[in-house]
Amino acid sequence: MSKRVSASDAKNNFGGLLDDVASLGRVDVVKHGRLVAVVLSPQALESALAAGTATEHNGVWGRNHMIPPENARRARMLSRPSSFDEE
């Protein structure tokens, strides 16, 4: 069982988000109606990895997300600081 919360609610009530994750195992975070994050408990993650239903990239980033995870940090920056290190 999972729960959906808005990104604003997740930010403003982070402690409650963690409580929900601990009790439910999974919470989906949506922003403007689009899924932007999935928060899993350690037990839910371990069982998904053991069952083979989740891998690090699982081949879905290109289909479901606008920005690949390795570029997400750079995309959030308005301008690069002069000390920015390329990865």
C-alpha cells in the first residue's frame, strides 16, 4: 500500500512523511500532478531489490522523467558557480 502527497506537503511536514514511509513502506510525492519522487522504507527497498522489481536505473528514467538523475543537480542550478566541478 502506498500514499500520494504533494511536494509542498512533503516539505512542510517532513516528519509526517517519514512516519508514513515507516508505516506504509512507500510514499509517492507529486508536483503539479506529476510523480517526482518515491520514498521507500529500507524494508520496502530491500524486498523490491530481492524480488528483482527494482534496480538502480531499471531502464525507466528516459521514459518517465524529463531529466536523468545524473543531470538533475545541474538542472536545478540557475547559474553555475565558478567553483563548479564537473562529475
